[in-house]
Amino acid sequence: MNTKLWIHRIAVSAFFFVNGFLYGSWAARVPALLTYFDISKTSLGFLLLVMAAGALVAMPFSGWLTLRLGTRNISWGTGLAFCVFVSQMLLFPDARLASIMFFLIGLCSGALDVAMNAQAILVEREWGKSIMSSFHAIFSVGMAAAGGAAYLFVEAQTSLWVHLLIVSGAGFLFLIWAGFNLIKDEPVSGEEEESHFRLPTKAILPLGIIAFCGMSGESSMTDWSAIFMNTVAKVDEAFSTLAATSFGVAMTAGRFLGDPITDRFGRRQVLIVDCILSLVGLCMLILLAEPYSSLIGIFLVGLGLATVVPIVYSAAGNAPGVPPGVGIAMATTVGYSGFFVGPPLIGFLGDTIGLRWAFLYTLILFVVMLALVGRFIKPSSQE
């Protein structure tokens, strides 16, 4: 294999890793965030909603910018900015002023998600085979590593500010190198640009909703599982960081194994098993709410959700009558909104009915996801 192809793949993987590592770093310290800002779960949910708003505002504009300026430039610029803003997440101790920083973090995160996935598609085309799942696995590696690092920082009694400054600085330096080694893509013409602004087709809309359910569940578990362990399962902050580690390890393992398992059993069969695993794991979390059973439940949810998004992207990219890149963009537009909508709603429900029962919202989404898979995903013999 050409060395240049490997360099491109490693460079894109670096962006996925840093994105997951920084996201997981502050998510694993959610209990410390509540203490620092001295706010309720609802107020934290509002901050997460502000972050979601920033991401959703950024996505359509970043799609346009990647066409005009190239995915390399947008990935590099938004990646470095993301590192800077995460390092300054605690700049304003007042939660209302902090919402400005959360919005900027969301803005960069949303743009980076679009741009680095577009870069991943370019690398995948160079390789000539499906490797998208491996990039998402690297994101999960970053999240798992963040959970482990958070545990060490807490044990060392490191302040949250110093923790975020160290991990963001490391990510910034890593991305400086990676940005030089991304694929330099050319801007497209106006006619080609217009073809990318299309609403999801009837074939792709169900795929987008499946992605919405999966991503909403994924982000809810990432943002709230640590505080669930701390406040519901009644463990200390250090132990609660293991929730992010358990979830990240499961996501990583599932995604690294995802491509060969899907090739053998087919999309529909794998997605059905994914839904069942997610439902069983979340039921364990809600009904038992014990330290070790909760960790197992979180692991099962992570394992179940691991291959949902890569399979949806693959199915959308192969939808009849739609160019692969456009199909993926359609599914992403619907799906990524779930990635940012879930956590704020969990926060609101957590203060209303308790965090334990707030996860019933996620459970309902998993049931919807299973129903959609059974209705709209064809058996492997028909793929």
C-alpha cells in the first residue's frame, strides 16, 4: 500500500481521535462541571442545548464552506479552534456567560464533524474499500482514552481547568501536524455545489431517523452516564469516570469489528442485534442502578450503538438514484441533530422526573429505531 495513503489515513484519524478525546474529556467530568458552575441538571441541559444550537447552525454553512474552500482547510481551521475553545470552557464562572463559550464549542464541533467526515470519504475513495467504520472507531478510542485520563486527573486531584488545558494543548499540537497531511481537495463549481443542498429522499429519511435515534442515545450516554453513576448509582467521582471508559471501549470494539460482521450477516441482521443490545443494556441501567450492573449496561448500550451510524452511512451512500456523497450528507443532516438534542432533554427530564427515569426517553428512541430497522432495512439477500 502506498505510504502516502497511510499518511492521509493517519492524518484524518488524528482529527477523529482528538475530537473524541476532547469531547470525552469534559463529558467524563460532568459532575465537576455542575459543581464549578453551581447549577442544576436543567441548567446544564440548557448549556448543552446552546452547544447543540451552535453545532446545528454551523453544519449547513460548513457544508457550503467545504465546497468553496475545501474539506482540508475547514477541518484544520475548525479542529484547531475547537481545541482552543474547549481549553477555555471554564473561562466564565457564571453559567449565563459560559453559554457563549458553549455555543462557540458547538459551532466548531458541528463544522468539524462535517469536514472531517468529508475528508474520510476522500481517503476511503483513495483506498478503494470501506474504511469509514474504522474512523468512527478511532473517535471511540479517543473517548475511551479520555475517560481513562479523566480518572487519572481526578485521582491526582487536578483541577478541571488544568485538565482541559492539558488535553486541549496536546490535541492542538497533534492537529497542527495532521492538518499538513490531509488531502488537499479543490473547490467545486456553482452547478456542482447546488446538487448538495437537497432534502432527504423517501428512501433516506428513515435512515436519517435511525441515525437520529442512535446518535441521540450515544450523546445522552456520553454526557450523562458519569453523573448517573455519581448521583443514582451512588459512586464517587473517580469511579463515575469509568462510565465513559466502559462506553468508549464498547463503541471502539464494536466499530473495529463492524465491517467484517456486517459483510457476513448483512445490515438488517446486525442492526436488529444492535437495537436489542442497546435496549437490554439501558434496561439494566434504569431498573438496577447498581454500580457494576450499570457499567455492564453502559457497555452493552455502547456495543449496540457502535455500528449504527457506519451502517446507516453505507446504506445511504448506496441508495438508488442518489450519488453516494449526497446520500451520506442527507442522512448526516438528520442524524447529527440527534447527537445534540438528546443531552439537553435528558437534563430537563432529570430535574423533572429524576435522572434515572429520564433515560426512558432514550429507551423509547431505541424502540423506534428497532421498528424502523424492521420496516425499512432490507434483508441481506435483498441488499
